[in-house]
Amino acid sequence: MKIAAIGPAFAYSTPVYVACVAGRAKVFTRRGAVRRRREMETVSRNQQTIGEPVRFEGIGLHTGEACRLTLSPAPVNTGVEFHARNGHGPVRFAADPEAIVETRLATTLGRNGTKVRTVEHFLAALAGLAIDNVIAEVEGGEIPILDGSADSFVRRIEHAGIVSQSEAQPYIRVLSPVSVVEGDRWVRISPADRLRVTYVIDYGHPAFGVQGYDGVITRETFVREIAPARTFGFLRDVEEMKRRGLIRGGSLENAIVLDDREVINKEGLRYEDEFVRHKVLDLIGDLRLLGLPIVGHVEAQKSGHDLNTRLVQALARTPSAWERVEDPSPRGDRSFSLSSA
Ligand SMILES: [Zn+2]
């Protein structure tokens, strides 16, 4: 569901955001009890992998060169394991906080100098579809950008089949808030019954100013509301970024591009608020680097890969802020008793 909501953390947002979202806030409060009951439906599930290998070929958004990703089923407790080919055989590493090496405009993982760029849309698809165990073999140093969204990853993985495995999937349940703040940009996670994301962006651009998203992330909402949202960029930044070795593969085929006034892609937007939805997609992908599905409420304002990954690292360093559980449903949660009374 798409609303821009005011959560407690937004108390320290600037007035412009509060003013922007205030009109819709009552939708959220009126439905609070209904939503809370629906949030209780999370139950434990078994680990999952894919039914058969899937191969993605394309170009890298940043390298501009041909690259390839081959996914293969993996046994229980493997997690997401990258095999990056660098000419001397594969370098193997897990998709976890230690693998994060760069976060400028994309999330880059690596080990011993071998890198895999732009992992976030692919990892978001795995998180959204609840794929826990998979081998991801990468050639070309970057995950193919495809159409700039997670839609192709979702469709192809669903086509390959999602297979339930023999062991329960543990979760991370947040117990106390953890936040990363940098000026007016911040991201925070706090306890909740399910994974919920509340996100506000403000690029001050004529085509889109403030946009907000608030919703519980389930497989259904991810596939319908988030996965098709494409990455975006501004024409005025293109030359400068290309000089820095970034977005060399960027085009109207794999990104929404804006000039100083409007979107220049002929096909227009997939959603009126496609920009904030894509930021949610990036956040879900970055959170997958925790290694386990997470149950908590993530709120973000003007965040990006740098803050998202710092939140992941902060959580990993703060074991008192979360617990590892096999059943994510709340235990004797008082709010549940109240709302179901
Ligand atoms: Zn992205």
C-alpha cells in the first residue's frame, strides 16, 4: 500500500515532510488496528532455494561492459554465496556486512580486491521472494543492470521455481532502535511485528519533489509495488559521473533519466512515485546483507547505499539490539492482545 505516513521517528523530520504527509496520515491511523491484525500473520517457514539454475546476461550499469550472473540452487544454511570470476578462478564470499567494499551510487561487495558491483537489485529480489540459499556466480565484475529494476530477477526466479527445504529459516528480530544519521539524511530500524518500510525522499526537482512510501513488505507487496521500480539519474550529472568511472552502461533502457524539468524516457513512469519505490527497493537489497530476513520497522529519509549499509554494519556490531529467532511471530505481544480484544 502506498501512503506517506508519519511514524514516531518522523517527529524529528523537518516541517516540510510533516506538512507533505499530514494529509494522508489519518488513513494510516484509522486502519491501524486492521493493519496490526494483518501483521500478525507472519509464521515460521522453512528455508528456500531456487528450483533450477537461472542465467542473467547484460551490461553493468557502472562498468558498461558485458556481465553475467548464474544462480544455482544451494543446500540449507548456505545463504547467498557469491563466486566472482576474476580470471584466476572464482573468489568466494558471502553476502554479509564484511563483504561491503563500496557504496557510492551502488553497493559493491568483494574480497581480496575482487569485486561485484551493483548487487542491490538482485539481493532485493532474493529478499522479496524469500530465497535464502543460492550460489551466485558472477562474470564481469557487476550484476547485469537489465531494465534497472528487480522485475526480471523476480520473473525469472519465479519461473525457475522456489523450493522449500528441510530446515526452518531463522530471522533477525529487532529489539531496540538502531539509527544512522548524517545531517538531514537518516535511516533507523526499530521493533515491529513484520518488515515494514517508511521512506521519504526530497530531490527538489520539478518532476518530483517529496515522495513517501509506507508499507509492510511481503512477497506480494514486493512483487507488485516495489520490484518493477527502476533506478533513476539526472542528465546534468551524467558527464561528471562517467568521468569518475560510474554509470558507463547507463541508458534510457535501464534507468529513468531526468533533465532539469522532466523525465525524458518516452515510455514515462511505471508508477507516479516510482522514485521512492526504487529507493525502497535499494534499501531492501542492502538489508539482505544482514544474511537473514529481518523483522522490524525501517524508516528512512533521503537515505542511500552509504547509510543503508552503515545501518547493516551497525546492527551487526550491536547484538543486544536484536535476537535471532526461528518463529518471527510476536510472543505474548501486548499490542496484539489489545487490538484483538
Ligand atoms: Zn537501485
